[in-house]
Amino acid sequence: MEGGFFLIHRPRFVTGNGQKIGGIEVIGHERPFGAEPSEDIKSRCYGSPGETLDYVWELEGDTFTIWFGERGSPDYYRGTFSDDGDTLTGAWHYPVGGGYEATATRVE
């Protein structure tokens, strides 16, 4: 995004039951007017069917974690990047309803 302060993510996928999901996600440090940037990297995803979802992101070495809502949430994704950085393999974990495995591949 202009200025280099945010990353724009446009997720598009099909669920296991064939439902098409899409949206736009703005990722970066929150910085309310007149305040310092947040320590955490956060995102807000606006998607179909009209949902607004908030996440906290963390990258430690080759391990990537996304918490749904706030850091430490029991609903989270944890994955590991491949050595070449082109693939992220992991799973979403939900305390109620299980979760699912997910693999993301870089598309040029």
C-alpha cells in the first residue's frame, strides 16, 4: 500500500463444502490518531458474507502464527515456511469445532 505502512491481502478460497469465500484484509501496526504504533501487527479482514474479522500476527523464525481476535486466543493458525519461503504449511485450531489444515503457496 502507498507509503509502505500496510500490507493488503486479498484472500480467495473455497471451503470444504464448496462455499466460495473472498475478502480484503489490511495488515499493519494500529496507530490511532496522535498515538504511537501498536507493538503487535494486527489486521482487519472484510469479507463475504459481510463479516469483519480481527487478527494478531506474529512471525518468529520460520513459524507464523495468526490469532483470531487477540494474542493468545484459543482460535489460531500456526504454520511453518518452507526453506525457500514459497510455501506455508500449518493448521487452524479451534477449541470448539476442531480446525483444518491449510497450505499457502506464493503466486507470482
